[in-house]
Amino acid sequence: MAGLVPNAGEAIALDRFLKTADETLKLYVNDYTPVEGSVAGDFTEMSTQGYAAKTLTAASWTTGVYAQQIWTFDGTGGSTIVYGYFLIDAGTGTIMFAERFGTPPTIVNNGDQIKVTPTITAD
């Protein structure tokens, strides 16, 4: 049987999980739903539309929430479906967490945007 983390300890646990090293936030374009056994190699990182991954600094997390990140695309590379995002440890490349979008957006035009507020909750 697994131990239980009481509500009082969840914020501390999240801070220690996220505030020990920088992470890299990436968008993925393969039709994949994250599972418990997912690894970074399961996700195909976006590479068109003027995309670039974003570095999230460890000290900027607030109890499992990071400020909204916005990608604004340049319309190059053809129509691109973005299925979700994933976060890796910047030092090791190990996946930290991932989320598939409910309705994956399709990027087509110069100025199209994706906005993500990285959030991890405990319950």
C-alpha cells in the first residue's frame, strides 16, 4: 500500500519537486496520450512554425503553478496539429510531466498562438 501525502505536505512536496532545477517546456505534435510509463522519447517535439522550447526557471514556480507561457507562430512549415506539452528536467532530459490538450489546436497562420499555464496539482 502506498503512503498518503496529507494536504498540508502537498505544497512542500510540489515545491521540492519543481524548485530544485530548471525545466524545459516543449510542445509535441504526435498523436499521443501520456501514460504513467511515458518517457521523453515518446513525444515528438514541434519543429516548424518558428517554434522554440521554453526554459522554466526553478525559482519561479509557485506551489505547482508557473506563469502562462505563450508561443506565437510564424505560419511557416504548413498546417501543424499540436497535441499537448511536456516538461523535462533541463539537466537530465528526464520527463517530469505531460498534458494532452482536450482539443488539439492546429497552427496555420502567422500570429497563431498557443498559451499554456504549466500546473501540477496533488490530491
